[in-house]
Amino acid sequence: MTQPIDIITSALTSIGALAPGEPLEASLAQEAFTMLNDLLEMVSNEDFMVLSIGETIANIAGSTDWTIGPTGQIPGFRPLVINSAFVRVSNIDYPVSVINVEQYELIGLKQLNGPWPRALWYNSGTPNGTIKFWPKPSAGEIHLFYDQPFTRFTTINDTILFQPGYNMWMRWALAELLMPGYGKTNPALINMVRQNAKAAKAAIKGTNMTPPPVAGFDPMICAGRMNDASFIFHGGFI
């Protein structure tokens, strides 16, 4: 069982700031603990470093604008970025495109009424973000998907339950951040620590990386407009 104090001790030992078996002063441990939490927050913004995909589900109707966050109309976690979404109506799922602000600005009639949204623009703010749907939904259950960021450790003795490889990365990444504060200027040591942190991160990203999607086409291109259930694949948008 690994704890933040173990990662901190290993990091300091790796740069020669702490001898094996030497006790760590409480003030120095707390400083390194804060830096470890800041490290986790930083990589929550980095592609292929997050552990899992989060999903938020909410019923939407009657408005284009919805706040999401701890005190939002859609309560709960405030995503950094919404990666993808779909809306469920009468047990059928329809895709919702995630567009950027420039694309949203090009929509002429932003209050257009519709049965369900076909696109959304997400404006991340604090403490709540704002989702702007188009067209205005009259019904539907929205499903939002986003990278689930790391949660800060509460205490220095918390249990770390990350996937294999993260402990090694945290050790060397934290060591790299701690070196300047401990006056470590030896080029060989700096290069060794940086290379180990880089290699550990690359291994994690290699595991988490999602292969690019395979090109495809709508079955209706081949099927034509036959009287079948092909509308399920495209929601009747063609």
C-alpha cells in the first residue's frame, strides 16, 4: 500500500536530499505534499494522463443555457472540457456535436425551438460552467462525457489507488519539481531525473492513448431510402 508520504520520501531520496532511512521534517513533508497535489492538478489538463472518463446525466427542456457545477442547474462536477455528448429521447440516442465558440457565433437563430439539441458549446467558468444548447430542447436526457481529473489527496497518509505506473511517474515528476528548492544543480542528476520522469509519463500515455477512429460512412448511403430501421443510425437528420 502506497501513500503520498512514500512518494515524497522516494522523490527526496532520489535527488540526494534525504538519506535512506532518514526521518523527514514535518514542514518539508507538508511543502512537498502541497507540490504533489499541485502536480496532480496540472496533469489533469494534459491529454492521455487522466485515469477515467466521467459522465453527467441530466434532463434538459425549455432553455438553451444550463449551468453545470456545484451550484449549477445541473449539479455536480464542473468539467474542464466536454469531449462528447448525446441526448436520449424515448430510449433512442441522438448525437450532439460539441462545437467551439466561433462555430456557435455563426448560428443565426440561437433561440430556435427544436425537439432536442444537435449541438452544444461549453463555456467553462468557476464555480459553474455554462452549456449553450442548439436548438432549444423541448425534451431529452443529455449525457455529457469528459476527462475525470485527479482528486487532491486529503492527507499525507491517504492510500494511493492509481493504475500501475503512476507511482513511478509521481516519484520522478515530484523529484524534478523539488530539485531547485534543494539546490540540486548537477547536470547529470538533473538529466537523470528528467529522463526518468519523461519515460514514466510516456509509458502511461502509451497505455491511455485512444486509437484514432476508423473512417466510416452512413449505412443509408448504400441502403438508400428503403422502408427499414436505418433511421436509428442517423436520427433522421439526412
